[in-house]
Amino acid sequence: MAGYLSYFDAAKDAAKDAAQHKIWIFYEAVLFDKPIIRANHMGNIHMILDAIDVERILKKITDNIIETHKHLDRLALIGIHTRGVFLAHRIRSMIKESTGIELNTGTVDINLYRDDWTRIGAQPIVRKSDISFNIDEKQIILIDDVLFTGRTVRAGMDALMDFGRPARIELAVFIDRGHRELPIHADYIGQTVKTTINQAVNVLLKEIDEVDQVDILPVK
């Protein structure tokens, strides 16, 4: 290990520009198990989960769903735009790989169901909700990336009810960061993360972000 330390000490001393320093930060993270911290205009970005962690957590959620639902033919997955959609498709693929059963999967956009939609702009971005199967009497798992105040989930349930009357709605979230404002809890939680109200949690997925990781960053 001493050889590695002397090598990277020399490399760090030789770093004379930002690009080289970024490489040193990466090597520090690998060698000393330090979180990777980057900077943006608002402050430091702290990576708390990498691609291996993302895969592990999705596998845990999938296993919990399979263990809970003995009759998967009654189950359907609904992803909340945007990253909840990609998570739902990954979980569907993992369930199929494990059981051979391919679940019905749909998407909902919640922007017009938000209780603060008038505050987010005169023309909020509205994406297509796509549920091509009958949800009546189905057991539905609503999937989202981050559970925060609970308002997105409430809006997601309102949007879902426009398509029918499911027998049961459960919630799966990749990250539960706390600070609830509504009495909403998740049935399947990938990871609980302690945060302050002045922080944001970003789940990055390779389908849209070209990388799988979770960052915490400060917000104004």
C-alpha cells in the first residue's frame, strides 16, 4: 500500500490543472473508500451510491416484491415520470428473469395533478400517461425514484385513479429521504437516506443520464 500512496502523492503534487485534479479525486475514492465529491455552482455534490449499489438495491426491491406477491398474475407496475418509469421497467425485467413472468407495466405523469402546479410555471411540461391494460381489481405497485414530501405520490395516485379502481395500491421507492408533509409511506424502500431540507437527492439512471448513481447536493 505504501507504494500506491507514494505514487498517488506524486501524482497529486503533479496535478496542475482541473482535469488532473479530478483524476486524483477519483483515485482517492477508490483507494481510501472516500465519497466522490464534485463541485457545481451551488456547492459540493456528494455521490452516495454508485452503479453497483444501484443494481444491488434494485435487486433487493425486486426480491421483496416477489416474496410479498405470491400471485404475480394479479400484479402490475406503474412508473411515475420520469425516472420512476425506468425503474419500473428494470424491476419488470428482473422479475421476468427470476420468475419467467412478465408483468403489465405502465406510466403516469403527475404534473397536472400536483397541488402546486400553478407555481411551477404557466405551461408545465406534461408527458404522456400510458396504461394500456385494465387496472380494475389489479394490485398496483406505483414506482418512483425519491420519496420526499409525499406530494408526488399523492398526485400519482390521483392520476392512476382516472384509469380505474385497483384492488390495492402499493408504493416502491428507490430512495426515502424523509421530510414527509403527507401521511404517505412506502411498502418497498431501496435505501433510506438522511438529508436536510436544504439538500436535494438526485437519482441518475443510465437510460437518461448515461450513468447509474445517486448524488446529494445543496439547494438554495
